[in-house]
Amino acid sequence: MAADEPLVLGIETSCDETGVGIVHGTTLLADAVASSVDTHARFGGVVPEIASRAHLEAMVPTIERALKTAGISARDLDGIAVTAGPGLAGALLVGVSAAKAYAYALGKPLYGVNHLASHICVDQLEHGKLPEPTMALLVSGGHSSLLLSADITSDVRPLGATIDDAAGEAFDKIARVLDLGFPGGPVIDRLAREGDPAAIAFPRGLSGSRDPAYDFSFSGLKTAVARWIEAKRAAGEDVPVRDVAASFQEAVVDVLTRKAVRACKDEGVDHLMIGGGVAANSRLRALAQERCERAGIRLRVPRPGLCTDNGAMVAALGSEMVARNRPASDLELSADSSLPVTDPHVPGAQGHAHEHDHSHDHDHVHEVSKENLYS
């Protein structure tokens, strides 16, 4: 760990996890998470207003916990990165507002970064610098995307994405039909290990020769599984939950891995990075490894704790922004719930935040007690 590598704090609040990470170059020093998932479970999904309130309550304690774990003072930081989008608008606003307040009070540069690009960059914390270009398959509750990145700080090109339900969303909906609770991914993964993935021939969306090569669709699969379950129940038969879980899961990961390997071959990229919450799925990891080895492709997948939303991934991308001298964001930075992945970060017109004229910033940033932030 070189002394001149950037020390960056990252804040992630795009959905229901308040994540704060601190990295030194590509070394992870702290990864603090406060999740509100249990609060949302009784509603069967994330409630945006509840998520925003939870972020507000957890923000300062989570930042303080990360600083303590890293053994540093906020004064030591070289920059503050925050997810500016995409995500839930209200949730993003909490994180962006907090990051702006800390950056202003500490006189540090601010970097508004892209949630999806952060999911790619986090792999550097485990497997070292990303190859350039990087092929990435991002799979989560809100996204299923194939991305090609020549430079994670400035050049990310979408090759394909879901045209309806994301893979993680489909897991949650099928878990709800099976009365397995929320979130659905972990419980389906667990039950599927005891089931037969070939028991039921569920459809593979957009897998025909005339279908888009890299786009995904899981809505039809979700409907087919739900109707199969309903038919069993209507006939008074028991639903083989483990076989349904295994067969559904296989249909999802089959399409994801097949298209990802095809993209690598077509683009001449000899490695594949998989990120996002669904990347924690054991069958996705196993099938991807099997198919990548067969195709001569190197697979990079972060450990499960770094696949789900976290502040470490935001700090990792922020660290790259500092290291590559990318322009910082202004204190006028806004949350953008639909920020395109082609914008890995949101540069400001005024350059680095600490060089910005603060004379009118009270119009945008509430008064902050610096003593409370220098922990």
C-alpha cells in the first residue's frame, strides 16, 4: 500500500443499504453497512420512503463506525465519493446531501459516481487492477446489464440490458409466489441446492437466433413459473418447492452466463467480471466458472459481501477518480435516479470542490459543525 495512494471515503444509499467504505488505493480499510431490509420484509419489497428515513438515521453513525474501523480521522481523507445514481431518488438524495456536507466542512473534493460503474470497480479491492477493457455482467434487483469498460472512470459502454424485470427482481417475485419471504435471492439459492434444476423446463427469455444477442428478459419466465405453481395448487397437488427453485434459478443463470460468454468472444475480451447482488448466487458463480473455463475466459467475481450494495465499491471508484485526476463534482451535485452508465461520474464545471467559491454555498448546503465531522 503506497503512501501516495488516495484515501477515499465512499457513501452508497441507492436502495435499502446505507453503505460507507474507506479505501487506500485498492486496499479496503473499512466497509460499514446498515441495512433496512428487515423493515421492508413485511411489505414484500423496498418502500422508498422507509428506505430514505433509514438512511437519514443511519448515516452519521455508519460514517463514524467506518472511520473508527479504518483507524483514521476524517481530516486524513483525500476525497469523498457518493453514489449520484441510478437508484431511488429519495434514498440517493440522503447520501448526496451527506457527502456534500462532509466535503464542504472538511474542504475535500467531492465525486458523484455511478452505481453500476462502482459495482465493476469494487473487484479491484479483491483481485487487483481491472484489465482494460473489462467485460462486466452486472446482475441485481434493479439491473441486469452487459457492459464493456475501456476506462472505468470515463468510458463504459452498454452492450445489453434487461428489457423488463431484472434478474434479482424475478427472484423476489418468485419467492413471493412460493411464500418464501423477502428478499428472495438467498432463500431460492439455498433451496435450489436440494432440488433438480432439470425437473421443470422453464423458458429461456430472448434466447432465439433472431433475439437481441445481449439483452435480457425475465418477465416471461416469471409468469411461466407463477402459472406452473398456480396450476399445481388448483389441481390440489403439492408444489415441489425445491425443484421449482432449482429449475427457475437454472433458467436465469443459463441465460446470463451464456450471453456474457458470447459477449466476451464477440468483443475479443479474455476475461469476465460479474458483480451486483445476484453475483452472490452460488449457481451463477459455478456455471459462469464452468463456461468461462471451457471458453478460455478468466472469471473475476468479488466475494459475496462486496457484490451487494456497499460503500466500499463507491470508495473504490472514487479512489480511481482521484488517482487519474478526474475533475471533482461541484457542491451543486444532484442525485439522478436514472443516471446512465455511460456517465461513470458527474464532473463539475468548477473543478475540484475544495477549489470552489464557497461564498454562495449556504444556498445549497446546510450549516455543518466541523467539530462533529472531524472524528
